[in-house]
Amino acid sequence: MDFKELEKTLSDLSAYGIPSCAVSVWKDHRELFRLASGSELPPRDDTLFFMYSLSKPVTVCAAMSLWERGLLDLDRPVGDLLPEFSHLCVKQPDGSTAPAKETLTVRHLFTMTSGFSYGMTADCLRAMRADTGGRCGTREAMKAVATLPLLFEPGARYMYGLSHDILAACVEKAADMRFSDFVKKTVFEPLGMNDSFWHTGPGITERMAQEYAWDSGSGGPRKVSLHNSYVFGPDYESGGAGLISSLGDMQLFSDALACLGEGKSGARILKPGTVELIRTPALTPAQRRTFVSSYLKQCYSYGLGVRTCLSDDPDLLSPAGEFGWGGAAGALQLISPELGVSAVYVQHVLGCDFSVLRPPLFRAVFGAFRAE
């Protein structure tokens, strides 16, 4: 297979203004292609990045391992696990709130149909940070999140938000273990992911790539200090956006999903049927109308925490069944169990135009296999 188009894509992204990036493509536990590029020091295999929302598939897999063991029912009310979510309110058109008529379930969290937005600047969350000196834990933070009004009744539509942070707290409760410890035990250690963490600190911060933010005024990146605004404090473990990891580790994880739950190490993190359930389209037609984005166009829906391709996409060249997700600083995961293929792309630039960044990566990766 020919990866010249993928080489050209990374070169084009460098010309576009991405200072440093890298991509890796695997098939059936074997690396076929890897390239690092950029005007800055190219990332190494163990260079660390804020994965932001690419944390979500990891959280989903940890949660589904509990489902396999009968410890987390998808249709269980969240309030059974986290009592603070038993009495939720929904924002009304006139700005008032009213008690929710529908019960929030664990499935609503997986599918981003809970009604919770990314209200990171809400007064209750600022107060929670102040009251704890910035050291609120995951469960403690959920007590503040539960006071936020839902923007719609659970299940009414899709909306990106704090659902997977709440899911991480459900994992803590169901597993009777700190979220990070459970993920390490069920995902990281079996797959050999030794460069994946939920907190910065000595030995970690020094290995992180320089972070940038896209400056729309200058049309290019500017350096920013290392800071994840989706993490409430050093004791908070954000299932939706808190993961710090490397290209190598995220490829170990993605390859395991491409091989239906079995990692290169030979360890199985999920059963094949569970991976199939994760990538099964889960949205109703009404929910899907609020999911489709500019770069995914019409061939994708959403499963349990991942995009999922409904049919061969003639534009992106992605095959039916392809799934994965991406992060705010540009990290991207592409997975096709039909091909046994996984691809991971990393960069560390916030605010890029994903409609410019991601389609060429889809086309270059899957175009190489279509031309085989």
C-alpha cells in the first residue's frame, strides 16, 4: 500500500501552520507507517499530549468492562449510583427551570443525550473550585455538576457536554475504586500503556509537547502555557477530557479496538461483542440531526461515545463501521475492525478548524487501503 498521500498531508498541515505533528498506522498489531513532521521538534513516540476528548473512548471502554461483568446497567438511573442526580431540573424557554420529566440513565451519558452541556464557567462550578481551593475530586465535583439545569429532557437530542465526566464518576461508584486506578487496571496495564496518565506532575510535565492555540487574527499558532481547562483541579479526573498520553500508547489502545478488544500484548480488554456494541449507531433520527457536523457530513452517527460510519463514505473514504473520536488540540483516532486498521494522529494546537484538519487525514489513511 502507498502512504505517499499521507506524507503529503502531513507536509500540507505543516505548511498550514501546525508546528509539530505525527501519525501512526497499524494493521493487525503491526505498524505499517509512521511519520513525524513540523517546523518545531517533531514528537517522539513517548512525547505526551493533552488528549482532551480522545479521553472519551478510553472512559467508555473502562465503563463497558463493568457492563460485561454486570456491574453497570446501561438503562440504570444515574441517580441510583450518584444520588445527587436523582432530582434534576430542565431549563425552560422562558429561562425558568422545571423538574425533569424523564429519568437520566447511564445510556444517556454514553450517547451524549443527557442534556448536560459543557458549562465549565457556571457559577456553581466556580464556587466549588473556590470552596475546595481547587482540589475537588471527581465525586465531589459531580455534586456541583448535578445542580446545573439540563438544556433539554434526557434523551430528547444529542449535545456534546459533561456526560462522560459523569460517566467516570459512575465508574468510580460501580467499581468501588478511584477512576484512574480502575482505568489503569483494566485498560492501561493489560495493553502496556505505560505513558498514559490523568494528572500532570514531575516526570510527566517535562515530557509534554509545547501547546499552542490557533490565532484567528494572524492565521497561525501561538504558544500557550500547558493547561487543561476541562480539568477542575489536580484531584479531578475528567473522563471526558483529562487523559494525558502519547502517540505510541494511543495506538496500542486503538489497535486493540481495531482487533475487537485484543491488544498487541495478547491481553483482551473487551469482548468482541462489546466493541461491536460500542460502535453500533445509537442515536434516533431526531438525536442524529443535532450530531452531524461539518466534516463528518451525512455518513456518520454516534454510538456509545464514538462516531460510527453508517456506510462507505465517498468523500472521506472511510469504510462502513469505522469509528473513533478526536480531541480539542487535534488528536484523532481512526479505527476499522473490517480492515484491522487503526490510525492515530497527534498535534497540540487548540482551536484549529477541524473541517480543514481532519478530512485530509481520513482520505489519506483509508485511500491507502482502497488503492491496495
